[in-house]
Amino acid sequence: MEWLYVLMPIAGVKIFWPGLIILGVGVGIIGGFFGMGGAWMVTPGLNILGFPMAFAIGTDIAHMAGKSLISTMRHGKFGNVDYKLGLIMLIGTVGGFEIGAQMIMWLERIGNVEKFVRYGYLILLAAIAWMVFHDINVKKRKEAAMRAAGQEGEAIGVEWHKKLHAIKIPPMIHFNEAGIYCTMWLPVFVSFLTGWLAGILGIGGGLIRMPSLIYLVGCPTHVAVGTDLFEVAISGVYGAGTYTYKGRTELVAAVIMLVGASMGAQVGAVATKYIQGYGIRYAFGFAVVGCMASIILKLMAKGMGLPILDHMSTAVVLGVVSSLSLYIFVRFVQGCKKELAAKKANA
């Protein structure tokens, strides 16, 4: 089965190339749908496939930049991108990213990068999973109370952004596409935090930027998806340059994934026309839980010395990517069929 493995010349490791294709196509669909680069799956996925963690981070950021740019252009056609908000967030993103990247180089020198990044991922994923499902539960409780009172309509879950919007530190800015009015420093602070995490965990920041745009900044879900992709594309270009300069980018793997991701991103972006609001949040929450499971299995495999857990970890991360991609693709096809049928009926 040697033909299934290809040597990565910069990293110096042999990689299971079908795994790269699955990650590329699958995360292209998922990234275009959720509004993020998908590094929260790709970085641990590349590490599980055999890349050293620093190379997994740099390679993923390189492929993420091109894929997110394609998704942004598609979302822009649907009016899902608030370009003013995305550009303002660059102020914090660049500074935060460089600080995070320098911390990774330091951790690599002292030999703690693998352990730190994996445990960092687990903490972050656990926090995000709680936030998403807490929001869904709050929404369900509100709707149950509305039904008991004889009221109809769809409730909104947590509304933390309303308290943050009460902060009136100049300058105050109105973001048209997002439909919000807040202090400029709110998106700057969010972008600095996500930029720092992007640099230190090798993510485009979308893993926390998309839910942060929803829960902290107050963007509608579909606008948060498009605006986040715009931010991921720009920060990804900067991040790719930083890690390539540091010699931690495997371009062969990045190109293999980008070919599939560029096609998958088109499908994911268009699918947001047919799955919106809490449908996106449900799928996002389950994706985060699946990614957590794969990392836990990887840590258990190293700690307990059981190779079977290592294989299970690979199967879980690829399974999550494949199943989510299939779900989004099926909903995409169903939505297209309904739209075509409606056009024929009105013709």
C-alpha cells in the first residue's frame, strides 16, 4: 500500500494522500457553509495524519487563505458580507496573530508545542460547544414559554450582544449589512482575541470569530458566516506568509487540499441559502463535539500506548468531515431542486 503515501519534501514525512483529499473537499464544503477556514478540523487532522504540529498549523493556514477567498466572493453575491466590519476587525487580527505565532515558535523551541496546542484545542472546543448548545436550550425554553402563553413565533436564544451594545465608547459605527450599531472597539477586541488564538492554535480565527460575531457583536447568522470568511481570507494570507517565512509550510499538501477545497467551498457557500439561522448553529455544535472526540482519542493513544485509539482518532476526524459534508451537500441538492421547481411553477 506504499502508493497511498506521498513524501512531503519540506516536513520530511510520508502522508496518506487520500486523507488530504478528504480533508480538502470536506472542509471546503464545511468552511463555505460555517463561514470559517475549517482549521479547527484541518490542523488536528493533519497532525493525526502525520505532520508535526508546527507544520500542520502552517500548511493549513496556507490552504485556508485561498479557499476562504473563493467562499467570500460567493457569499458577497448573496449580500452576506459586511466589508466595513471585516476591515475594522483587521486592526486587532494582525497584531493578535503575530503574538500567537511568536508564542508557537517559542513553545517549539522548548519542546511543548504538541501538548500545549492539543490541550488548548480541547479547552476552546469545550467552551464553544457549551456556548452553542446553551444558546439552543435557551431558545427552546423561550419557545416553550411562548406556546404555554398561547403565542406563536420563533424565539431568540442568548442575547449577550445587547449588553455589549450598551457600551458607548466613541467612535460609534453603524454596520449596514449586519444591521447593528456599536462602538468600534467591540469588533476590534473580538478580532484581537481571535487573531491571537489563530496564531497560537493554527486556526483562521473562524472557530471563535463566527460565534463571537453572533453572540458578542450581534450579527445575523448568515452575515456572520460571510463576514468571517472575508476576515479569514485576509488574515490567512498574512498567516501563510508568516509561517512560510519561518519554514513551517508544506506547499505540496496545501496545493492538494486547495484543489478539492476550492470546489467544496462553492457548494458550502450556496448551501447557506437553504439552511439558515439555528440550522447552521445545530450543525456547528455537533461538528465541534466530533472534533473534541478525535483529539481526546489522540491524547489517550499517546498516554496509554494503544495504537488502536490512534486509528480511531483518525477515523473520527475524517468521519466528522465526511458526514457533515454529505449532510450539507444533500441539503444543497434538495434546496436547488425546490428552487428550480418553484421557478417552473411560476413560469
